[in-house]
Amino acid sequence: MEKNQKKFAEQIQPLRDEIDRIDSDILSLLARRQEQVKKVVALKKTCDVPVFHPAREEDLISRLRTRAEEKKLDPDVIEDLFRVILRHSRVNQASDMRGKGIRPNARVLVIGGAGQMGAMFAALFEKSGYQVRILTESDWENAPGLCADVDLVLVSVPIEKTGAVVEKISPHLPETALLADLTSVKKEPIAAMCRCHKGPVLGIHPLFGPTTTSLDKQIIVVTPGRDPAASHWLVEQLGLWGAVLVQSTPQEHDEIMEIVQALRHFATFCFGRFLYERRVQIQRTLEFSSPIYRLELGMVGRLFAQDAGLYAQIIFATKERRQLLKQFITSLNQHLDMLETNDTQAFIHHFHDIAQWFGPFSDQALRESTFLIERLIERF
Amino acid sequence: MEKNQKKFAEQIQPLRDEIDRIDSDILSLLARRQEQVKKVVALKKTCDVPVFHPAREEDLISRLRTRAEEKKLDPDVIEDLFRVILRHSRVNQASDMRGKGIRPNARVLVIGGAGQMGAMFAALFEKSGYQVRILTESDWENAPGLCADVDLVLVSVPIEKTGAVVEKISPHLPETALLADLTSVKKEPIAAMCRCHKGPVLGIHPLFGPTTTSLDKQIIVVTPGRDPAASHWLVEQLGLWGAVLVQSTPQEHDEIMEIVQALRHFATFCFGRFLYERRVQIQRTLEFSSPIYRLELGMVGRLFAQDAGLYAQIIFATKERRQLLKQFITSLNQHLDMLETNDTQAFIHHFHDIAQWFGPFSDQALRESTFLIERLIERF
């Protein structure tokens, strides 16, 4: 064994040195690639061409996969690697390009611009050459002046204040001004805006939290209020900042958000509360767990690292939401019998019904989450 | 604009050609790297040196980060890339190395070796040079012959059959044989094995499903039964196959699994059932959703792509589990009041208590899941 160790130590070094040299060459090539991409961005800027080119990306990936096979490399690994490289290069390109404004010099008033979401949008408008004004609770006396010649008013205040703020600001607005809000419910705010303001109205719901650093591929729902033609430029601007836009009606938006936000966060809250009530040894359970449990528990832990007030707003926003959550609890209560009588057959029966209803989504979910679990194993 | 387009088309091509050349060179280097790694594996095999060398990996990563900074590359991106490369190379090395058996030619009997988990372990033992025998329900008459000179009996049958199978097989076993099971509960099976068999006993619980393709970094819990020294070789063998081993008592194991498996899967089942009861438009909700919702809904969908019977077993395994799940439902019912009276203050109050109890885990969870969300955005 000792002889083996010595032989190993002697022979491994030149191999490791060669691997280090190869890695260093890879880094040099990545640096050169970065230089070329910068030139492409500069050219796109001069020629006014959009940044992201999905077809070119997919084409590149499929050619790289073919070449990888020729070189006896695993095409999946190569695809993984180049997705990382391309995404990074896209984010860089985007942040360079997104200075561009659709209506530079237009006057934008952000109400609640001191909050996190308001501040984020104020900064985006500013960077794109708009004239940005901020109105906070403490300077309402300046409202008439700030509103006089304004082109866009963006309301970014807590849900429960949106109605009152809209009522208060509307009398000061020119009829041509576009009135828009960022609230996470849409039916009532849109109705309030249409009632109080005679000009164009648009509802905007950005589906991301304040931890987001770029709009790249982030989803924003837009719901029409009045005069869609007059708000088209704003929708286009959001797209240019990299957001993916989803069109909906206020009604549909609110119904879907009951599930996507209220139900989901409430279920997570309940799970966290039960762990707390039982004083479960979180860290020890993690030692015992598959990556998927780590991921699921992470979803619970993640909630409680965020703002309680924000989640209270989301969960309790409307009467319909609270009704839905009560129905959720009622639904759980029906399982008590099954547990009491140890009725696994009932469980299997329900399971199959649900599985059939989920349909192909289940398999897709299994594939996607398995991919993520592999990333998680790789990283942690 | 048209002039711009023409100028762009002319000038972009050479830049894109150069990027393609760089990508091709990167592939060539990766292929050369793969060749070197193969040589390292061959050397390790000859010299009997373990495959995975965590210190060398971390050392490599930190040197690459430094060099990346020198070359004005983002060190996080470079770390991401090389984690993918290293993991891939580790899996390759491992699959080459794991032919090695700690006790080659030892006789292993897998009871239930036709099931997925049994078949997986049978294949691993086979590949490592063990003499593997399979016993299924249909050939119990061969049990005496198969057991005569056996070194290890591995019971891999459904939970509810484990007790009976242990009772049935034990009289045929030589006293020196190691008796082990793969059941996902441990208290009762270990007790049954110790009662029926006079020789060494070990409990094994592999914390991964049948979709797993390699033991690399997968967690396996081992719980002592009798004569740990006599089962040491088996624990070592599991480690050599790449598994991460966690030691526990049968009692602690079962308590933790109540949470990690029963509670978690039951909560997921309840969520899926409610979506089904309301016939929620899954696909449309996905269009409206942040990547994190996609991930959470994926966790639900994933469950229903799997085997109903397996989850019934896990959820209903013991009386203690069913008791815990009833308490979970009771815990949810206490929230009805808060919803009824729209008491956001109560919600915020509970939220803070729970957040404080979760402590640093929450921030860690936020960091980890944000990392995964970025991967998800990148990929889908």
C-alpha cells in the first residue's frame, strides 16, 4: 500500500498540472468570448437591434451538442455549461442595452417611490432617460405641482391604501395622463382608477419580489383599464427592460392570484407553524434528507425570511381569498376519517383521481424538479 | 432603420464567427480535459486510491476564482461552470471505480430483488463482484438452499410485509449471516430482526427514490441492530458506492421520518387534492407565475407522477404517523378564526414567532432557493 501511495504521488502530479493548464486555457477563451460579446452589444446599440435572440441561442446550443458528440463529450453537460455562459452574457448585454427609453423625457410620477418596488421602477425610468418625480406620504402638499404636466402616474403603495391614494391624486391629473398601479390585486384598483380618472388607465402586477436584481425574463401581468392604445408605450417599455408580459382581465388575474399567491403562501405558513408548534429539529431533519426535502423545506424557510406585513397583505387581501383559505381547511378536514380508520385504499383512490387530472403536468414537473435536484446536489 | 439593419448584418457576421471559433476551442479543451481525467482514474485504480477528493476540488475552485478575477471574468459564473464540469467528471470517475468490492465473492441474498430498490442493490453488488442471489415471493421453496452459506441477507419488501418475511427467512440463516433491511421505518423491523435472528443485524434506509441513477452523494441512514463490527464492511461498501451515510437510532430515525416523509407528503397530497377539487387551471396559473411558484407547484405535480401505493405506505406506515397528521389538521383549524375575523395582526404575530424560531435557516433557505430559481429561469 505504501509503495502504491508513492507511485501514485509521483505519477499524479504531471496529470494534475496538465489539467490545471487546460483549465487556465478555458478561462482565457472565456475571457476572449466576453470581449467578442461586448463588441456585439456595442454594434447592436449603434444599429438599434434588440438584445436577446432566442433563435440564435437555440441554434448555437444544437450545433454545440452535435460537436460535443463528435468530440465524445456528453451533450447534456455541454448544453448545461453553455446555458450558464449564454445566460450570463445575455444579462450583461441586457444591462448594457436597457438604458433605452421608448419615450425619453416623458414625465413620470411614482407615488410611493420610496418603497422597494416603487424605488426599483423609479430607477429603471431614470436610467432610461425619463424625468422621474417621487411623491411620498410626507409631501402630499406638492401633489398639484408634481402632477401638472405629468405623462404617467405609477401608484406603488400597499394594497389597502391604493383606493384612497387614487382618489386623492386623480383631481390633479391632466386628462391625457396615463394612470397605472403596481398592486397585486387588480379588480378594485382598476375600478377605482377608471372611476376617479377620465384618461387612460392600466393595471400592472410585477410577479417578483424585492430580491430580484434584473427584469430579465421576469413576469409582469398587465390588465387593461381604459384606452389601451394610450398605454401601449408603457407595455413596450416593460418588455424592453426584459420582462415577459402576460395579458389578462382584472377578474381572471384576481382569481388566479388567489391560488398562485394566497393559497400557496398560506399553505406554506401553516406548514411552518406546525413545525414550530412541534419544535421540530430542523437541522437534524436536513441531515436525514434527500435533496428534494431540503428544497421543499427551503420553500418554507424562505417565506419566513421575508416581510410578515407583505405576506399578510397578500393572504388577507380580499374577502374571496379568505373564503378560499377557509375552504382549503375544510378540504383537509375530510381526510381525518381516512387517517382515523387507516384507510389506505381511499388514499390510493383519491391519489389516482388527482394524478389523472394533473395529467402530463406531473411528468413535466418530475423532470424539471429532478433537473433542479441535480443542480442542488452539485452545489451544496 | 433599413440602413442600420444592413450595416448590422454586415458587421455582426465576423464577430459571430469568432465566437463560434472560441466555442469550438472550448469544446476541444473540454475533450482534452476528459482524456486527462481518464488517465487519473486509471492511475487511482492501479494504486487503490479513493476517487473523490473534496479538498482538491475546493482548492481548484478557489484558484479558478482568483484567476477569473485576474481575467475580468465573473468568479461566480466560473465557479458555476466548473462545478458542472467537476461533478460530471466525478460521476464518471465514480462509475469507473465502483466496481470495487469490499468483500468480493461474499454471498448476498436479496429478498424482493425483483422490486425496483432490490434490483438496484442487486445490480450494485453484482457489479462489485459479489455472488448475488434473488428470492421473490414465487420461489420461497428455494429459501433453504439460497440461505445455506449466505453472508448477507438484504430484505427489500414493502413495509407491511417486512415483519412476516423476517420471521419466515430467519430459521434458514446461519448465525454468522448479517441480516439487513431497506425499509423506510426502522423501529419495528429492527426489533423483528433482532428477535428472529441471533446473528448481526443492521437497518438501512436509502433516502432516494427509484428515479435515482447513481448513489453519488445520496443519503443512506444506517441504524444499528446487533454486533456493529460484523456489519462494518457493508456500511463501508455503501460509502464506496458514493453514498453519504448518516448514523441514527431506530427511534430517532422514525421520529424524523414522520416529519421528513409522512407530514411533508401528506401536506403535498392535501394541496394537490384541493387544486383538483376546485379544478384550478394549472397551465394558466403557470403563465401567471414567478419561477418559485413553478417550482412549488412542480413539487406537488411531482408527487402525483409517482406510485400511489408507495406513498400510501409511507404516509400510513405507523399509528404515530397517522396521529401526527391528525394533529397537523387540528393545527390548521386554529387558523379559521384569524381568517374569519380578517385578523392580519394575529398572522403577523405568529409569523414573527415562527421566523425567529427558524432563525438562520430561513436566510440560508432564501439563498439556496434563489440560486435554484436562477437555474430554473436559465433552463426553461
